[in-house]
Amino acid sequence: MAKNFIQRGDNITVMAAALAASGDLVVMGSLFGVALHGAAANEELTLKTGGVWEFPKTVADEPSVGAPAYFDAAESEITTVATDNTKVGVFTEAGANGDATCRVRLNDAF
């Protein structure tokens, strides 16, 4: 193995910028993942950077399978709208207007 290998990167430990609960989608610049445990600001927080997760969705959105999924930090939900939001993965199920949640495969390779 190469001597400069650090880790696989599917779990990343960071210092939490703000309070995070287990299951929260946490975005830190271009790094994002799901909090595997709760942490207060300035505490270590482990993020899972891949996998399929269920998140709150913009109720009016109607995503199709494979459509890009974006995180709207102001609303703390997933949306189909790219403007001012962070691309985090793709929808794994179609969604309908009125659905409050969605399933998203996080893309750990952006």
C-alpha cells in the first residue's frame, strides 16, 4: 500500500461548526455527509459521506429518479433547485408534490 494513504473517506471526522443531531445532513463548504452522532459546536463529529438516506424534501418538488438533489441550507431540506443550494447527490425514488420526505444517494465523489 502507498505510504501516503490516510483512509477510505467514507466516514470523515470534522469539528462541528454548529450543533448537529444524529441523522442531520451537514454541509461544510464542498464537504457534506450525514452526522452519525450528535455534537455541539467545536466538538468532533463523524460524517458518513455516501449511501442512501431519507431527508426532508421541499414539499412542492417533483423529482424523478436520478435527478440531481440539492441541499437548501436556509430550509434544511432537499430540493430540485440548484440556485444558491449545494449539490449533494441524486434522488433514488420519484417524488410527488405533497411528499414531505425523499430518498437521496449522497455522492461522495464530487
